[in-house]
Amino acid sequence: MGTSQAIQAVHVSHPAPRGRAALRSLGALTLLALLALLALLALTGCATAPPPTPAIDPAPLIHDELFAPARDVIEPDKVMAISPRMRQFLHDRLPNSTTGPLMLDTRDLRAMLLDALYKRGDLQLEYDAEMTRTAAEAYDAKAGNCLSLAMMTAVFAREMGLPVTFRQIYDEEQWSRVGDLQVVSGHVNIALARRRTDFRVLGEESSLVVDFLPGAQIARQRAMAIDERMIVAMYLNNRAAELMSQAQTDRAYWWARAAWLYDPRLLSALNTLGVIYRRHGETVLAERVFRAVLAREPANVQAMGNLVQALRFQDKLAEAQAYEAQLAALQPFPPFKFFDLGVAAMKTGDYAKARDYFAKEIDRSAYYHEFHFWMALANVGLGKWDIVRDELAKAEEYSVTSRQRQLYSAKLDSLRAKMDRPTVKSR
């Protein structure tokens, strides 16, 4: 949501061979049957609550001695800090917005802020889920995923005295694959209220919901307000997930550790920690962590799937099979199940069957770019060129990084050139 990138953990639908899983201790980036889900997005109000009392004793689960010393400076308090350049932007674009009334009091200050950030001038912020940035980093890069853009916008709004609520969206988890990891990204957006002193229109909505995800349908969203501490912990956990996908396990450990200790309510961060232990070859410790997650959330399918892999690696087959039965009941069709069947059908040349499988995957995850790309490929095999063009356009539209958009745009341009090329018949 990588997205956005909100994260939970991922599990594998079928047990992986032991020899394959054993590659993990070598640090290889092969698809181990351990599906690690990294917990990413979540946001909430601007007031940072005091640290929650840990519901789980951290001592048995934190093992700094197993990893190289931290290279990164991890500073949760700076994740949502405003920078001098951001303050200057507000001063230049919205003078008096932080110190007094604007020249025209009836103008909606919230709309003016969004217009300044996203519509006019040279800022031109872009949605990009390549990495999760702090609020200041997103401003400097002029890009970010929904978590980064929500944090950045919230920081500006807070500076202007606008009340902000972070909203975690239900039923909008997005599964994706990053290297050898399966990642489920949650989604967050923000709601901006007027200042108490601002002009109000009788009967207007009390809050303005701002969503940064392409294709978001705000009217249908079911949301839960979350606090800023949870948002910051999600940022830290996202960074851990991103580093793990780059095979930087030691660095990832310190970010996941910081995320969970900063907000022990974020069990997805604890799950990430378990995945890191598993990848580091500490299977017994990983099992302990996944059990700790399930003790608090017995139906957490990501932690349960990861526990299955840890148990199988230790030849605890009976218990692994018992958890697999629970997983089958909770999740009869795991993420990417139909996609994998579609790819297999493509390899045998059965493009019609592949198209049908990809359609099933799109039916439950309509905005994942890769599904539309493969739907385009299936229709290439079927000779349905108009559908190929439409699906490539959707793949480009739903891409979450600049590199993905450039790739799909190039493929779409190439296809259009071929379709527009005049046909010359020889006599």
C-alpha cells in the first residue's frame, strides 16, 4: 500500500522444499517458502501519544547481539518534523496562513493548501512508492507513497493550525511481490478540518478527506482513526521492509526493532522482526516471535503463514499441518493464487485460460499494475489488440513508482506505433 507502501506479513500457500529454505542462511534472495509480509501504512492525529505500555515482554524477542551495529541514525521524532524549506514554502505560497487571517476570510484554507501542494506552481508532487520518506524528504523529493504524502500534508496542515486526523482504511489491502517477499500494503489517508476561527458554510461536511492513492474511492471507504505514534512506527517498519527486500538484513533489523519498540501495538512490525530472524538463520527465535503475534491476534494469517514455514524447517510437520488447515479456512485462495495459475497457463500457450485466471485476480485486486500487464500479455496471445492497449494503459495508470510508469509507458507507446502504422499491400 506499498505503497505503500502499510504492512503486514506474508505467507506462502504451499510448503517450500527444505533445501530451498535453507538458502536463507546464506543470505540469498531466492523465493524461500517463507512469505514475509511487511507492514507499511498507517496514519493518525497530529498529537503524539505517550509510549504505550508493551503488551509483550520485549526481552526474549530482541537480540541485538546477532546483528552488526546499527549504521543508520533512526530518529522517530524527526519523521514528521517540518523543515525550514517547508516553512518557507508556506510563507511564500500562503502568507499569513500560520499567523493570522488571510485577505479573503471566506476561502477554504484547506483547499488553498492542497492547491498549493498538488495543483499549481513548481512543486508538482508525484505519487511514488519506491521508498517510504519522512515528511521533509517527501517535500524535497517532490514524491512519496501515500504514507509519506499524508505525513507531509499533515505537517503543513499542523503548521497552519488545521486539525488533522489520520485514517486507516479497511478492506484496501494490496498484495504485491518485492524480490523474494510477498508484501501486503495497507492504505491510509487524512481528513482535514477547519480551524475554529475559520469561516464556515452552513451544512458543509466537517472534514475534507484527502487521498493520495491513484483510483481511490473515498465515498466507499471504511476508516478507523489512528494516532501519530502508530504512523511513525509504520514508517519505521516500512523502511525495514524496504531494506529487507534489498537483502540488507542487518540494517532492516534495527528499523523493525525501532518500529515495534516505538509502538508495541504494531504487531506487523513484530512479524517483520520474525521474518528478519528467519532470514538470518535464527529459526527458533523466529518461531517464538510469530507465536507472540498469534498470542495477541490468533487469526493473523501473515504471522500464521510465516510460523508454518518456521515449523516445517524444523521438521515439526504435524503442528505445521494443523496451522495450514487453519490458514485454508481463513484464506481459501491465497494472494497470487490465480496469478500463478495464469502464468503457468501462459507457459503452456493456453492464453484463454491465462486470461480467465488473471481476470479472477483482478476481480479481487483491481489496482495492482502487474495483473493488468499480464492480462495484456495474455491478450497478445489471443490477438485482442484493443484489450492489450487498454490493459497496458491501466498498468501504467496503477503503477506506484516512476520506473514502473516509464516501463509501461514505453511499451504502450511501442504498441500504439505498431497499431497506427499504415499497412501497405504489395501487388
